[in-house]
Amino acid sequence: MSGKTAVRSAVPKKALYTDPKRPLKDRVRDLVSRMTLKEKVSQMLHDAPGIPRLGVPAYNWWNECLHGVGRAGLATVFPQAIGMAASFDTDLMHRVACAISDEARAKHHEALRLGHRGIYQGLTFWTPNVNLFRDPRWGRGQETYGEDPYLTARMGVAFVKGLQGNHPKYLKLVATAKHFAVHSGPERDRHTFDARVGKKDLYETYLPAFEALVREARVASVMGAYNRTNGEPCCGSRTLLQEILRKEWGFEGYVVSDCGAIDDFHLHHKVTSSAAESAALAVRNGCELNCGATYPALLEAVDKGLIREEEIAAAVEKLFKYRFRLGMFDPPARVPYAKIKPRVVDSPRHRRLALQMARESIVLLKNEGGLLPLRKDLRSILVTGPNAASTEVLLGNYHGLNPNMVTVLEGIVARVSAGTTVQYAPGCLLAGASKLGFGPARWVGAQADAIVAVMGLSPFYEGEEGDAWFSEQNGDRVNIGLPGVQEEFLKELSQIGRPIVLVLMSGSAVAIPWAQKNVAAIVQAWYPGQAGGTALADVLFGDYNPGGRLPVTFPESLEQLPPFEDYSMHDRTYRYMQAPPLYPFGFGLSYTEFAYSGLKLGARTLKSGEALKLKVDVRNIGARDGDEVVQVYVKDLEASVRVPRHSLAGFARVALKKGRRKTLEFTLEPAAFALVDAQGQRRVEPGEFEIFVGGGQPGTGAPGVSARIGL
């Protein structure tokens, strides 16, 4: 918030743009009209300098809040995005986003009070990442909401609404849907790669989440991707930015480039020959803001006739529209979000939210013989594995920092009885080849009643190009099993003859077929945030019944995957994969059991364009209270073109006490029954459809009920 003094001291008296009562459009146009061409261009850079003569303060557009305010010190650290997706809980997702936006506002205003206006201190946030996690090798898949377009859209809409707020005049924050479009690795080739994709896959898989965020959540900003899509660089693509984003979907916000992506036009994609040509191409096709330093070349581009000053002015007006909507040119007393106090940051309420989301994100993959939950009064427990005492695996990437980080080891120690001995031996490194730790861990394990082996990956092993230091390939993975000697160590532990609980911590699917056959209990904990150790201990010892579900398919092996560089959806994700996976999308076990009955459809025949209402009864028939994630899938039985095996069309997370029943209602929108043809056209064909409602996908053994409907 610039405040009265910063905004008004140097401006012309009674300048229209300083009057909060005047229409937004008029204020923006008045301010931009007073700028020189050089000043206009300067405001199109992510690190925009101030214009003192107009009372425009410096502003850095770059900020992150993927799972908490990132890279700016103290913040509540929620589970990584992929973990939050595993909750299948849109209401909780919205509450988390509201908490994040509270902290973002508080930190911003406190920074201004201290005279700080640098990177990661603004109100424009480059999140969420709604790219489809089509291949587990992609290191940035941890930032996404998984492999399903519908789940991604619902979680993304909830998150954006929580960030941007619901005030009729002022935005709480600006959210940014990224990376538009068809972007999901390989990281090493992202500056040069051309993602070739047919219109069917484009409109059926890669675009729906972006469309939902634009049309429904009214996301204020979209970030273009580094790669080309079908020959056009995404940050300068007329097809993506003009024809689809603005004309088809009616997007009214601004587009920001990924960082350095405009330089890629001439340096790597070779679609232009100079910075001036690249800048002009990007702006003319609808990219208003440059993360990077290419747009100063717009001055040369104007001189050469590559772009007109009027086009630049229109782009700058789009940018200032959102600075005004954030309240940056109004007295703070008028902006309700400016009143949020610093004490909200890492507040007790937000800590409870982080714990709740961490609990809901945990997925129970196996529990042979009811090994879990463990007794708190066991004589001795060995906690081992490279991730047992690691703080990095709590954080994921794009994270903030918090003084209350609880590792898995700490969580277990805090939960057991005072008479229980907990021993710790790391056993092996995350990705190293050394087996020196095997012996000590085996010796201690032989004396334990149970072994908790905490393994998997790390944000140092998978992530963005340049961030994952120990990655096999620029942030991506070459192999999808446990890295290094982790599996050998697990086999060594199994020879002791003690019950083993394998805790996987990762941001993506890990192929563990040996463990699935030979380890009694397996838990997927993702990168669970500051309360990860506490949440995991709650699950391991039965204080919380796990209810998370996989937002991605876990393949048996690399052989089940198409080439990483192939963007066709053929044989990808649960919707098109033919081979049986290790664990299917939507899978997750519980300490209790649920039964389904009474599926009632609102109609047996639908007219084209009609929605379908349905009801179903869900009962907890087990011995414990617990959450069930009810999933609705639609299968087109008579399609004339290739369609998914079945598609998620609805879901709800419901808490049920043992013995209790609840009737749930769903409305399936007409889009649930539409197919996308080779031309990218979405249409509804007459025919028969199967509706399945249950605790997972149809055909995977999940409890559920089904019915058929005609169109």
C-alpha cells in the first residue's frame, strides 16, 4: 500500500487517477496517458521502477505462494500442492488459501511500513500451477494438483478464490494460473522444446483447468510457459493468448511471461532474430508483463515499426488495472485487506490448518494384517531411512520458512509412551551408493518391536531446473524407483523379521513393486509441510484415520510409461493407461470400511445440455470413525471417437462416525457427458453412459455402486 504521502505528494493537483471515487477504467487511462513511452515500457518489467513525478512507487511483481507465502521468511508452511490435492477437500483447500492470503497481505503491509518493496514482497502471486502431471518423471509435478483435469480444476478454483478474495472492488491478492500451456517437462528442454499435441488432447486434457480458473474463478493473471506449443512460443502464441484465452474464454486479466521466456524466442526457439522482435511478438500477441529484462527492447521495436506505442499503452493499462484493484493508489483506510495485522502470520489457527491439511493429505497404500495403527506403548521402535530426520522433505519447493517444523522422527518421539524406547539410525543416504549404515540400523532393528522406514525422494532430487541439486536430469528423474540403495536397505531390514512400516515422502509417484509384495504397511506422506511429523505420527498411532487419495497413478515400472517427450495422452494417466498400475489414481485405504447403496439418478434419460442430479448413501461399516472420499466417474459406452476409459466427474470428502450413514448429492454438469473430437470440438452424442460412485475408480476393487443412463 503506497499510502497518501507516497502516491499524492508528487502528482498533479486533482489528477483524476488519484480520486478513489472515479471509475477504475478512467483512473487507469488517466495515469497511463501521463507516462512517456520509456516510462510505460519500464512498467512492463517484473521489477518495475517508480515514477516519482506521478507518485507511482516501485513495484516488484514476482511473488510465490504455492503452499504458503514463499521465499519471504516466516510463513505457515502447508503441505506441497500435490499433497493438498491428495486431500480431495476443496473446502479445506479454500480455507488454506484464505490463510495464505491473510499472511501475504500482512507481510506486504509490514514490509512497506519498513520501507521494503523488493522481490517476494508484493501482492501479485505466481501460483497456482495447474499443469497436468502427465508423467511421474517431471520434477515439477509436485507443484501441481495431479493428473486429472477435473480434480485439478476444482482444487485450483478453490485456491484462486481463497487468494483473490470476494470484495466487490478490491482484490486481496492477484493469483496466476501457470504455465499456459501444455507444459510438463522435460525440464532440460523447456527453453527449446516444441510440445506437439493434437486438438483433442489439448481441449480434453491440457486446457480444462485453465478454462475453469478463467471462467469460474476469474483468475486475474496467467503465466505463459517456456516451451513452444505446436510451433508457437507460448508467451507469444496468438493461438493460446488471443484465440483461446481471450476470445474463447473471455479472459480480462493480464499475461506474464515465465522468467527469461521472451529471450528464448530468439536465443533458443529461433522464431525471431532479436530482442526487439521477440518483445514485439510477445506484446502484440498478448503478453503484457515480462519476467526478465527483454522488454526494454520495445523502445527499439517502436523505432523499427514492429509495434505501436498505442499497443504498449494498452498493455500497461491492463497491468495498472490490477495495481489499482489491489488498492495501491487508494488510502489504506479504504482497503479492507490493508487492516490485516502481522500477528496472523504463523498464528495458532494457521498452524492448526497446516496440521489438518497434512493429516488429510496422507494416503494409506497397504496395511497387511492390520499392522497399523501401531501401539503407543511398544517396547522399542526403530525409526530409520534418509528422510526420517530431514527438514527438507517437509518443505517441498517454492516454500516459506517456519520455526515449528516437525520431522517424522520428532513426531514419533513426541507421540509414544514415556516407557517406549525410540532408536534412530539413518541407514543410508537418499541417493548415495554407500551401505555403511546398513549394519548399525540392522543391529538396532533386531531389537525393535517395529521399524518405521522413512524413504522416498526429496526436493533436492526432483524439482525445477537448477533447484534440484541431486537430480538425475535437470530436476527430472530418469528412473522412478527408490533412488540409490534405498531398496537394498529395505530388503536388508526385511531380513530381520520385524514388522516394517514404509513411509514414502515424495512429490511424485515412486515405483515400489518389491515393497508392495514384501512390506506389511506403506504410507504416502508427500512433502507434508511444517506439521508433517505430527500428522504422520497421528496416522501411525491411530489418533487420525487416514483418508487421503492418490491424485496420480503409481506405475509398476518405467516400462509402463510412454516416452517422456511424447505429449499425446495415449497410454497416459488413469484415463488412457491400459496396463494395471501399482496403485491407481483415487486409491487410498482406511482403518475402517465403507459401503455404498441407494444410488438414485434424477433421470434415466437426459436431454443434451441437461445436468444430472444423483444421490447415494455411504455408511461407515467398520470399527473406527473416518473420512471417505466419494468419487463419481462417468464412462461413455458408445462413443464414436477415442474417449477416456472413464473420467472423474465429481467427488466429496465426508467424515463418518462408525456405524453412521450419510446421503450425498451430486450434480454432474453437461460437460461430464461430452466428448472431444479430433478437431477439439466438445459435443454430446446420443448413447449410453455408466455412472460409478464409490471409494475409488471402477474396476479397481473399490466399494461402490453403478447405474446406466441414456442420452
